[in-house]
Amino acid sequence: MTENTHTNEPHVLPLSIYLGIGSILIFLTAGTVYAAGIDFGAYNLLIAMAIATIKASLVAMYFMHLKYDNKLYLLLFLSAIVFLAIFIVITMFDTLRRGDIYEIKSGAIRDAVIYDSLPADTTTHAIADSLSISTDTTDVVIDTTH
Amino acid sequence: MNKMPETHYLNCKKGIKSWLTTVDHKRIGILYLLSIMFFFFVGGMFAVLLRLELLTPDKLYIDSDMYNQFFTLHGAIMIFLFIIPAIPAILGNFILPIMIGAKDVAFPRLNLASWYIYMVGALFAVFSLVAGGVDTGWTFYTPYSTTTSTSVISITLGAFILGFSSICTGLNFIVTVHKLRSPGMTWFKMPLFVWGMYATALIQVLAAPVLGITLLLLIIERVVGIGIFDPAMGGDPVLYQHFFWFYSHPAVYIMILPGMAIISEMITAHSHKKIFGYKAIAYSSLGIAFASFIVWGHHMFTSGQSELAAMIFSFLTFFVAIPSGIKVFNWVATLYKGSIAFTTPMLYTLAFLFLFSIGGLTGIFLGALSVDIHLHDTYFIVAHFHYVMVGGTVIAFLGGLHHWWPKMWGRMYNETLAKISCGLIFVGFNMTFFTQFIMGAQGMPRRYHLYDEAFRPFHAFSTYGSWVMAVGFCLMAYYLIRSLYNGKPAGNNPWGALTHEWQITSPPPEHNFETIPITDHGPYDYDKVVAKSTLTEN
């Protein structure tokens, strides 16, 4: 098999790199704690996630050796992240937009009468009288255009 | 006259212990064959009993609670214990390593472990059967599954464990295909069966963990009440459906892709014709694998998910039709000017093309958002997925079983009985399920125990069809088992095919090849290489 260029010898990094990356991780953790105390409004989540992503990438690249390993493993790792992202993003198209009302339905809802409380007399006739519409069923025309 | 080889993988070691501790991929394939066919029988019995109950609009012999349990167990057993593992674990295990010229899979012990994990998962499923059954449907939707008093935990734990078996098999195949191909077997000289198994394995490894975590969440929800799916505690029951279908829609392709892989082999071997569009078929397998991950929400059009998400999913769903269509057209084009032999595997192949096309095209109806609103939860859906899963996967599996049966056991089955059985299954299947398209379109809801008198003729005809199918399956069991004792020896290559498995003895020797074979021609080079059938040359 010619594609197997990976050797089984362990890849050893100098201690200084481990310590350096470790320091950056601690620094970024402090950054997360510091940022949590400041209100960035809509950017709160974005900033926290950005720092966390940088930290996770450093761990994967240096501590898990993906930076130096066969690029196939990097591809596998990234593809797992892509699939996770697909799952979360498309699910959020549902969870964030559930209950949204589009133009095709909005007319009927806009024209509807909404009571804060029911009228004292809740019979059909009383409600119809208050809306000035006929209760004679022969006159009722159901509008199905919307 | 062909003769059986003196020693082969079946008789090289003796005793039950040699089977239970074997790491030979062929023997593990046979262990899977026995256990999976047992559960196919159990799931099939539930199907026949269900159809019998539906013969009349009123109660015939079981009450509604029992009816709910029957359809749940039919679905759960057929999906998790039969159709998902069937082709990869039986035929994939047996054939794939030989096809690529390897002596075994990359991790033989892991392979045996996956069978034991399968059996442990199956035990949990059987336990739920005897411990009062389950009545949620095979999808275990919340909130009902978190509140019903039936044995939801044990069967979901079973499915959770079965997922690990699936992952082990998938991982094994990926590494095997990458690392153990024989010299000369480049990616585009691999048989399409291997491509199909590879695409399936990718889905297994990527999707099955999601099922695992989903079912685990469901169990935690039931036991501890964390509220992730409970609106009263800020949870979301529809989120369960997202989790579930993110695995289970790709799982549909875990079921159908191996079926398609088998069809590619059979259609070339039994028409002695080079496959039309090799690369298109290979890439379309990967295309289906990818597309399978972005369409799950089409199972949820009426669940209350946002209209935006429903529109996106409907749009994306149509993309699946493209690679599926590519395959079907390529298979049909392969037949053109081939020297077609109407053997049993070829009959199954033709049946597949017919039934899968109906299943696939009705899938396009259902992928269209507006049509689905009308047809959702009717028998139209039941008919659609049975046309894909039975008409597609099971028919391909049966074809594959007949195609490789002589290789597995070294003996031929009775061709006449096999063709009669194939015909009975084909006719019975269409009687059972085409009827369901009609009554579904007329509004007959699925999963109803009692139904309107107007649907009686349809249900009755559907039930009669299930009996025809059952007779076909019983006949198949008879002649296949009989062939083990007095079938005539098949010789190395009864179909005159070109892939590696047909160049070794039937049954294969313990380690497949004495020396690793060199692949010097493509798997379907029938225009360049002549391979004679060992059946006709005698």
C-alpha cells in the first residue's frame, strides 16, 4: 500500500511547546472569566464561544498532535465537527424560528379579534352582536382565500 | 462433476467452542447469519399476526394495547435486529475481505466482539418482550415514551448497545478497505460492493453515536426526569425527534446502501456485462451518504417544527433522488446488450429495480411538503417505506444470499424452487403493500387497530398478500436448509464472475488465499477476461 506514509514512531515535541501552549490556555481561561464579567450584549455568547474554540483547537493541534500527524486524521476530526455543526445549525432553524408567522397566514391572524377577557354574555349571539355579524348560517360565507 | 474441497473454513476446526471463539470473518458472518435470521423470523411472525388482526375492522383476537405492542416489536426487531445489521454483518463480513484479496478484516477480535455486543443488545430487546412489551412505536417518541409504563428502558438500552455493534463493524470495514486491499487493487478497481460497504461504514461511525446519546437521554429523562424533552421544565419534545432522526434517517441509508451494493455485483455477474458508469455509482454511494445527513426533518413536517425548517428540509430532500436515480439508470444501462441469465439472483435484481423505483418515487411525493401534510401518518407512508426497505433492502439481501450461498456453503440450492419462492415473495409483497398506497391516499391512518368498514376490502387483500409472502419465505427456508445436505457441489465459480471470491474454492479455505492475490483486472472486465461457470462446464 503506497498511501501509508505514516510511521509508528512517536512524535516528540519539546517541553517548551507544551509549557507555552499550556500558558496560552491558562491565559485564555482567565480571559473567559474576565469576559464573563463584562456585558457585551448580543456578543456575549459569540466571544465566549470564540475563546473556547481557540482553546479546543490548540489542544487538538498540539496536545493531540493533529498538526503533525497524517492529514487524514485532521480531515476525520474536522468532518466530525462539520457534522455536529450541521446538526446544531439546521436544528436551530427550527428551534429559533418555531412559531414564526409568514405572510400567507398573517392576514387571518391580523384581522382576528383578540379579547383580553371574554364578554359577560358568552353565547354565540352575544359575541356576534358585539362584532355586528349575522348568526344566520345561510349568510355565512367562509373565505378560504387565505 | 464438481467436488467439495476436503478442508475448508467450516470443517477446519470442530466443536461449538471453535465457533464461539472464532476470529475468522467467514465464521463470524455465519454466526451473524443464524442470529439475524432468527430475529427476522420473530419480526416476520409479528408482521403476519398484525396483518391477521387487521383482516376485519373490529377486534379479531387481540386488544388494542396488545396491537400497539405488536407493531412496536415488529418495527423495533426488524429495524434494529434485522435490517440494519443484515447485509454488512452477514454478507459484508463474509465477502468483503475476500473481495479485496485480504485474509481477514483489520481487527478480527473486534469483529467477534461486535457479534457478542449484538447478542447482548438482542438479549435486552428480548427481555423487553417478555417483561411486558413496548407500545411506543419503534421511534420511541417523547412525551409518550417517557410516561408509558411499558418496558421502554430495556428496549432502548438494547438499541443503544446494538449501536455499538454497528460502530465496531463500520470501523473495522473502514480500516480494512484502507489498509488491506491486495496489490493492484486501487480504489477504482474495488468491486462496487466494497464501495457500498465503505459508504455504509462511514454513516455507521458518524451517525450511530448520535442514536446512542439520544436513547441515553431518553433513559435519563425517564429515570431521573431531567426535563430535556419536557416543556414543563423548559425542554422540547420535538428536540427528541431532531436527535432521533439525525441518526435514523442516515440509518435508512445504512439499510439501503448495502442493498444497492449487492445489486451492482449481481447485475454484472448475471448479465456478464461491464458495469455502466462505475465511477458514477461509486461516487453516488458517497453522495447518498452525505445527503442522508441533511434531510432528517422530512420526518417531522407535521411535528410542529418551524415552517422555515420544514421548507429547507423539503428542498434538501429532493437532492437524495439524484444519486439514487443515477444508480438505477446505470443498472438498467448495464443490462443493455448483456447476456442476461435469468438465475434466481438476477430475478431478485430485477424485482429490486421495479420495487425500489416505486419506493423511491413515492418518496419524492412525501418529500414535497404540501403533499406530505395530507399523506403523513397514513398507510401511504407504511407502503412507501416497505417498498424501500423490503422491496429494496430485503429483496437485495435475499438476492445476495442466493448469489453467495454457493460460496458460503459450497452447494447449490434447487433453482426451480428458488424461482417459485422469488415469484411468491414478489407477488405477495405487491399484494400486501400496493394496496396500502391506495388506502393510505384515501385517508386510512397508520397504527390504527380498528378502522372504518370502507377499508375492509383493502385490508383483507393486504392480509392475503402477507400469507402469499409467508409461503414464499417458508419455501425458501426449506430449500436453503435442504441444500446444505444434498445440494450439488457448486464449484469455485458457479456464475462465471470475476471478483476475487469466485477464484477460490467453495467453501473458502480457512485463510482465504494461500498467497495474496494480485489484482490485474477490474472487477467487471467481462469484455477483456473470460470466466466460465463451473456449473455449465461440467
